[in-house]
Amino acid sequence: MLKNIEGQIIPSITFPTRQGDKWINITTEKIFTNKTVVVFALPGAFTPTCSSTHLPRFNELAGVLKENGVDEIVCVSVNDTFVMNAWLADLAVENITAIPDGNGEFSAAMGMLVDKNDIGFGRRSWRYSMLVNNSVIEKMFIEPEAEGDPFEVSDADTMLNYINPKANKPAAVALFTKPGCPFCAQAKTALKAKNIVFEEIVLGKDATTVSLKAITGETTAPQMYVDGIHIGDSVATIAYISTLFQDETTLTRELVHDHEV
């Protein structure tokens, strides 16, 4: 039986992490003391739900979570530090702190270490999320104890709705790009300059030109979508951002026509 331990203090654990070419020990005291931290725990790096939904959505909502008082967003999984680092790099995640609970000590101390021998995982963390204020667990969202890997309540949107149900969530932005394309680079720079979170779909890696034409009706990169609406190429992308922030002169100063795919 998985137990909700709201009101209790986070267990004291030390995590060996690899940062660059050095081993750095990080303690729970360093992570949680005098900070408001959102934690989400999941069964494993590079697994389907974790990679497609759980981690990316927390990364996407990181900005608005921090606007609403969260100092840090932490992902915990029973994986070693090399795997966790590679996973975040593979997904181009920049707003999440990865905590490698390689020995399962933290998950066990939380009462969330479960047996997944049936799928060859050994002992892994159950999926849950929590809000921690100065090392004290304020709120926990624990997935129901059901067969498989339920994902119903530990998501980023549920956490944000708990913290501030009136928070303005960012639009869903997707950008088709091509490696080496200077116009794609311009569009990405413009989006990043305004802290607009977007998913990059790289032609040749994540999609093909056939997909690009089938979805957008266009044959050039970049192409941007916002909440399902096709915005267009780099000219349209920068104009869209300019409309949002009323600084078209600055953003369009170096604008040129798009590059053919």
C-alpha cells in the first residue's frame, strides 16, 4: 500500500551525480532547504510515457511554475547519473534538475519503491509528484495502484492547477526545422529570446519532408504551429512573436527570406 506522507520531512539522502568530468554529491538538504520544489518521480529514463509526456510537459510548464513561486523542478528516477544526463540531453530538456536515485534509496525512504521484475526493471519508483516547501511535503499526487503504469494525477498540469488554478499556461508551440538552416536558427533564436517554450521537429531526425508537406502544405523550413494553428515560416514566426511583444523592429532587423528544404 503506497502511503501519502504529506506533512512529513523529505528523507535525508545523498545522490552521486556526474557533472562534466567530476563526481558531485548532492544532498536532499541542498535540494530542498529554504526552497519551494516540485518533484516528479517516474519508473525510468527513456521509457515511453516518461519521455513523451511526463518529463516534456514539466519542462514546458517550468516557466509558469516558477512564476508561481516554484524555485526548482526535480525529476527522480531509479537510474544512474549517466543515464539521467543522457536522457535530458536527448530530449533537449533545460528546465529540469535530474536526480539519479540509482540505488533506489530515496524511493524506498519515500515508500514508493515497487517491484517491476515482471518487465525486467527490478525495483523502480512508482509514479508520483509532490510539492515540497523547505523540506516539508505539502502535497502529493500518487498514481492509483493499478496494473501497468497509470498516469492520471502526477502530471505537470495537475500540479500547476494545485499551485494556481488561474495560472496562464503557455501555448503549445511546435517548430519544424532543418539542420544547418540559418532561417530556422533565426526562428529558434527569436522564440528563445522571449522564453517561448517550443518543441523542435528536426527534418531527417524526427520527421521527413513528406511529413512536412503533408502536415503544413509547405516545402520550406522552418514552419511553426501554435495550438494547432499553422503560423508559417521564419518571417511569419518572427512577426507572430513581434505581435505578442510589440517589438517588431528589433526582431525583424536581420530577417531574410526562408531557405528551401
